[in-house]
Amino acid sequence: MTGDRTWDLAVQPTPLHLRTSQFNVANRWTDELGWTLPSVYSSIASEHAALRNACTMSDLTALATYSLRGADVGSYLNRLAGGTAGTVKVGASRRAVMCDDRGGLIAEGVVMRADTADWKLTLPVRCLDWLTLSARGFDCDIEDVSDHVCAFAVEGPSSCAALLAAGFAGLEALRPGGVRQLKVGSAGVTVMRRSATGGLGYEVRCAVSDALFVFDRTRRGAELFRPVLAGEQVRSLARLEAGHCRLRTDYESALIAREVDRRSPLELGLGHLVNLDVGPFTGKAALVRQKREGAHRALVGIELDGASLPEGRLLSMSTEIVGRISSLGWSPARKRIIGLADVRAASLGVNRQLSATGSDGRPVSARIVPRPFYVCPNAHRTPPDAH
Amino acid sequence: MERFDVIVIGAGHNGLTAAAYLARAGLSVLVLEKNDYIGGAAVSREVEPGFIYSSCSYALSLLRPEIVRDLDLTLHGLRVVPYEGSVTLMGDGRYIASSSHPDVMRRELARHSGSDADAYHRYGRDMRRQADIIAPWLMQSPPDPAALSPTKIRKTLSLLADMRSLGQEGLEGAIRFWTLSASDLLDRYFDSDVVKAHLAASAVIGTGLGPMSPGSAYIMLHHRIGGLDGAAGSWGHVRGGMGTVSHALAASLKSFGGEIRTSSGVSEVKVSKKRAVGVVLEDGTQIDAGAVVSGLELKRSVLSLLDWNALPKGFTDRVSEFRTRGSSAKLNIALDGLPEFKDLPHDCPSLDGDIRLCGTISDMERAYDDWKEKVMPRDPYIEMVVPSRLDPTLAPPGKHVASVFVQYVPDTLIGGSWTDANRAKLEEVVLNKIERAAPGFRNKIRHVETRTPAELESEIGLTQGNIFHGELTLDQLLFNRPLPELAHYRTPVHGYYLCGSSTHPGGGVMGAPGANAANTILADISPRLLRSRPA
Ligand SMILES: Cc1cc2nc3c(=O)[nH]c(=O)nc-3n(C[C@H](O)[C@H](O)[C@H](O)COP(=O)(O)OP(=O)(O)OC[C@H]3O[C@@H](n4cnc5c(N)ncnc54)[C@H](O)[C@@H]3O)c2cc1C
């Protein structure tokens, strides 16, 4: 065998890899959906501080992006995702949950609509086969454009100001969830005001061929605001603080989950994203039944005493095991350990004293608390406060 | 006269597994093998000096981890080198190089179809679900729906309850998997003919079914149940060839005090008062035993070794009806260099695994049609591995061995039997097909050994050359394997048991039939034996 390497089928770098690798001081990487992404650039503490107090930029490429076209896109999306996804107006976006026929959550995603004919669906799973299967009988063409779209996030309290400085004119008027098409230099970009971190934030999308140009232009233009690059770990922590459940951490997609791991949007606390009062949508019958009979499980927010992470993942109430912690982290924003736990619905509301096992083997007491753990009022203000 | 607690006939890997478990339980055990080597179809042989062939089976996946653990096979020399993928070459330039990394696999499938690439996850989930249902059944006697004893009913019910917990949809899914054709099942998930061919390949191995025959979907499942280190369906090369499995089993057996005699073919099982009391060897020697276990294929175990007069009426007919049609041949090739496939970069890592020369599902079905007509295969399905890429002990440096499995080779030809001339013709067909995919291949050949179903029958005793000791179709599986009255490893002759691949759960280098049979035997005899023994 020669030393040359011609075989290149592998997890791929993203269109921003040149930059993300340049700034990745810690050189820590992870992979998502077949792309390599920085896991930590410098340190979780400094990236988190920037995210909550200043401004960060992150590579968002590890999302599946589908472009939808046709006369029936709206009704198709309603049918596909909770009866609500197709109601998005031009220039807006909304979260949507997709279930299988038995009401199991496939994934939570975002539908955005930059103009009348341009619908995009972004998801943390690949499921073109499911989308296509669901499109039978609708005038709706679905194309996987993930390899052609580059996406990055600009987040944090000064993100609006930073983008304005970088030439994203008029962004201050964009309302939460709003979508707008702009020009950056000669490149067309789509900006959506949305962030899963619980604070102010924007997602910028452009063609892969323009990726480095747009990214650099944004970073340099926003120099005054010192954007810090934030990796997957800090984004994941921020999403936990915002109370969001995360695919592959807090639930598994019904498309691949084992029977015992299937969860419905109601069980995961995403009931507000389905509308059980509108016409038929996939999984509705099962969800209606579950709502009537009551769900068996619930994903709840928890807080733990102490400052060190517990050893075990099981949650018990007196001696009985009532659930399992699915994610956990020290929240720099709340200065305490927060997490999400999948518990038996029957154990809710009775006696709320729960415990996990600490690293010394002793019980650590835990409480069920409402989500989110962190909200930033700025996330909802238009125009956002300038920092 | 010599006497052992148990005599095991045949040193195939199942016979050895049963023997090792029995010896481990404290019984005196003798294994008798007709050949001058052990292993049966799990064997390594040096036919061309310096080159080790896995003469029959070559890819390990099904071997039960419980057996590796209980018999300490790793301590006795078992080494498995897992491989990560396989290659399917369509012959028209298109190919799939599979990978065990899900995202890399998705990219590869997406070259053919984006939606198939995503459907693969769903397909994987459904296959895993079905494999999970079946796997626990492999290491216990199959459920017997007709049995009336309360303990048996309870056991059957608990297995059926496992199935019930699947829910209505799960049950429907299971039935569908067991009855559909591979082609129809794949049509439910995929569009691309390349993707479908890639996945259907495992459905045709060793069967008398075409990819379009109902029931062939189950074969894909059967091949997927295996677990190397708990990863379902992963495959590996055994270091030193497949014979290492048999040698590790033999070493384990000996460590428990068991004994193996080669060149000791058994010609008869002695029966007295409806009870097996020993065996007679081909040279006339008689050896007594408290119990006799046959690791041979069903027809040989019953029709050749037992006195038909001692058997219940109609039993021999039912045994004769057990389907054992052969459908596979094997070429073992010593090579002076690595084959280079024209459609693939030389450093494609999936070349470490199996390389299928297959064409579409329709092409495979046509190969199957030839088999039904019993004509010389014109364009058979070929699965080859070059294990020496990963295992340097198999060939001198720079040289290689290739294991070539040929599917849909009839056990007899319409124009006669497998004569030397016919065997040479088959060899030509196969080598030419490989040459087309890997130009220059034939120039690298030093030695070829071609084994048609006829050789498999005469050397190892696989009736009609069926590699699994009987076809793996649902009517011959679980509580029907090999026959309902034989499903628990016992025969109408008391003290005579079956432990070969004809029994549940079936063929493959799995060891489960041997282990299960040993369990049954221990339950039957050890209280009696252990009572008669001084403490
Ligand atoms: C060509 C080929 C390729 C295969 N490929 C694979 C593969 O890649 N992966 C896989 O998992 N499985 C494969 N298999 C199947 C697998 O090898 C067999 O199912 C398995 O090895 C059978 O084991 P066994 O112990 O049940 O029987 P056998 O291995 O058949 O053992 C029976 C033994 O009994 C001996 N015997 C016969 N008659 C007598 C007698 N009268 N007295 C004493 N001894 C006797 C035989 O010599 C033999 O040693 C393949 C089989 C073949 C033939």
C-alpha cells in the first residue's frame, strides 16, 4: 500500500472550518450529523461569559436544512408538524415538532420563510425519507440543501449592535422570530432573530461559496464588540439554561429510538408546539389519547444542592427510583447545578423531595423547578437594548 | 471396553462447544471426529504451503458472547479482528463502500439517494428491534407452543409475553419481517437499486431462496443478530483463520479433562432397549457411553447412524423431508499480490471487509433462477474477503489469501454431477467474474481450491452441501427446527441427542446449538450421574 490517501469518505469539515480551526486554541473537537465542530475554543467559562454578557459567534452547520417548494407547502407542514408549522407568515419563523404516527417525537426544528416561495425547515436530524414519505399527495418538493447552506449564530446581549456595526442594516427592527434577507457586500444573506440559548441572538445563513467572506466580514465589522467564538459545549450548556430539551441528550428521535426511549412532545414539555384543536396531523390521534389519559412520563427541570456533579444519574424519592437525569451542568448564570430529568408522571406533585447520589455516595437533594432556568428580557424586546 | 459419560460425534464447533460445557460440568467426555483434523466447517487448512485458508466459513459474527465467556475462549487463543465495512460492486462502475460510522455511511448512501441515506436509520432501527426480539431465543430452547407441562407453558408464555410487550404494531412488524421477501422489505424503505442490492446481499447467503422469495427477509435478520463485543451485526476475521475458533474450543474442552480422537469416524450408534448406550467406529471399535450426542447434520445423525427399526413409524420419512438443498460453493485462493478493484480507490477501508460482486436484486434473482433449473451458474453472486489484509499470519509477507463464497450453486447439475470438468468450469466462471472487477487478478493466482456442494458433503458431511445443516426458512426454525419433535435436542432414542446446526437456532459459527444441547443433556442426566458418583 502506498502512503497516498485518495479515499476521503469521512466526517467532513464545515465551510467555516478554516476559521474555526484557526481560533480553536484548545483544539477540542466534536462531530454532529457528519460534520466536525469545535467543542471548546478556549474555555467554557470565558465562552459562557461572552455569551451571557457580550457577544459570541458559533458555527451552526450541523443542522439538516430542507428547502420546500410548491403550492401546498403550508398545508404539508401543518400536516407534518403539529398542525402549526405551516402557519408561518412571510418574514417570520417558528419552532415546530414533528411526530411519527404513534405520537413519538422525531425532532424539534424551525420553519422559516424568507419570502412567499422560500420555505426552509431546519432539523437536528436527517430525515429526508420521512419528509418525502409525508409529502405524498401534497404539491410540495423537498430538497436537502444542507451541503449548500452555511449557517452561523451571533448571540449575546450585544449581538444586535455587533451585527449593525458589521453592516446588517435595519436589524434593530427585526422582531423575535423575524426573518430578513440582506446583502453583505455582494453576498445575499438571510438573518433570523432566534436563539436557543435563552438570550438575544441571530442566525445568519448564506451560500457555502460566500461562507468565509460573510463570516469574516461580520467578525471584523463587529470588532468593537469583541465577538468570542463559542463551541458546542457552551451552546449546549446555554440551551440547558434556557430549559430546552436536546435531541440525543434528553430524548432520542422516534425514527431510531428503542421502544422504551420513545417520548411524545407532551412528555417532553413541548405541548405548546402542537395544536390538538386543528385538523389532522401526523401523530394527532395518539397525542389526543395521551392528553386524555395522561402521560406516563415527564421531562422536568431540576436543581441540585451543592457544587459538584452527582455520580449517578438515577433520581429517587425516599427509596423508590422515580426517574433518570438526562442532562446536568453547573450553570454559571444561576450559580447552581441544573438539569433535566425524565421522571414518572405519577411521582410529580406529590412529595417533591428527590435525591440523586453524590460522588461520595451520599444522597444529594434535588428539587423539581420550572423551566427555563435563565431568561433574558432582551430576548423579547424590539429593538433590543443596545449594549 | 472403554466407557465415557458422554460421547460427542463430530468435532465441528458445535460438537466441541457441547463437549466443553459437558466436561466443564464434570462429566467424562470423548469427541470422535472422522477427519484427521477438527473443526468441521470452522477450520483453517494449509493446502498451499505458507498459505492458510479458512476452508469453509470465513466471517465471524454470530458466535455467542456467552460461550466466549463461559469457556474462556480468549484465554484459549481466540482473537477476532473486527472489520468495519463491506463493499458492494455493481459491475457498472457504481458501488457502495459501507462504514460502521453512521454519518460516513449516510454520506456514502447519499451518493445514490438522499432519502435512502436517511431511511437507512429507520431501517436500522427496525432491524435492531427485530434482532432484539430473536436474540434471547437463541440461547435457550425454543418455545414449544404445543407443550402442556406447566413449566414449559410458563416459559413459552414468557417468551410470547416478550413479544406481546412489542404491542400490536411490533407484533405485526415481527411477522412481516419473518414472512416478507428481502426485496419487498427493502422496497418499503429504499429506492436506489444499489442500496437495495447492498442490503439484500446478506439475504441470499447459503439459502435456497432468492431475494424475491417470501421468507428471505428473515435471513438478513439472522445474519444481523451476531454481536462482536455487543455491537449487533458486526463482523470479524478470526486471527489464524476460522479454525482458531475450533482450536480454542478444543483447548477449553481439554482444560476440563475432555478428550478428542480424530480419524475416528462413527458408523453406528448402539441402541439397547430404546436407549443409546455407545457407538461403533468405522473400524469396528466399540465404545460405551451414558449418553451420545451427534454434532452431525440431522439426516446423517438419524438416517445413517441409527437402526431404523428402533425408530417410531413415519419418523425417518419426516427426517428425509427436512430440506437441505445446497446452494453455495467456495473458492480458496492463494495470491501473489493484493487484488485491485478498478472501480474503487485502493485505500478504501471497506476493502478489509467483504467485497460483493453482485449486480442488482434482479441479477441475484436471475442467478437464483439458474440454481432452480440446476444449470451451471452463469453469473453467480460472489462474496469475497481478503483476510490477509488484516491478519499477517495467513500468508507470507506481500502475499495474500482470498476466500470466495459463491452463491446459487446447485448440489447436482441437470446434466449430471459435480465432475472434475464441471468443477473446473465453475472455477472459470468465478475467476472470470472477479477478473472483470479486478483486472490482473488471475495473473496473481498461485493456487485455487474449489469446493462445490459435492466436496462439502464428502469432506465434512454436509448433506447436499447445505452450509447451515438445513435451510434457514421459518418452517424449519425455532420450534420447528429441525422437526417439532426434535426441537429440544432430544430424539426418540433416549440418551441420544442432537447438537449440530440442524438444531435451533441454526447454522453459522454461533455455538448456540451446542451450548443449548449441553444444557438439555445436563438437565436430563447429571442428577442421575452425580448421584452415582462418589463425592
Ligand atoms: C462454504 C461455507 C461457508 C460458510 N461461511 C460462513 C461464514 O462466513 N460465517 C458463518 O458464521 N458461518 C458460515 N458457514 C456456516 C458454518 O460454517 C456452519 O454452519 C457451522 O460451521 C457448522 O458447524 P457444526 O458444528 O454444526 O457442524 P460441522 O462443522 O459440519 O461439524 C460436523 C463434524 O462432524 C464430522 N463428521 C461427519 N460425519 C462424521 C462421522 N460419521 N463420524 C465422526 N465425525 C463425523 C465432520 O467431519 C465435522 O467435523 C459456512 C459454511 C460453509 C460450508
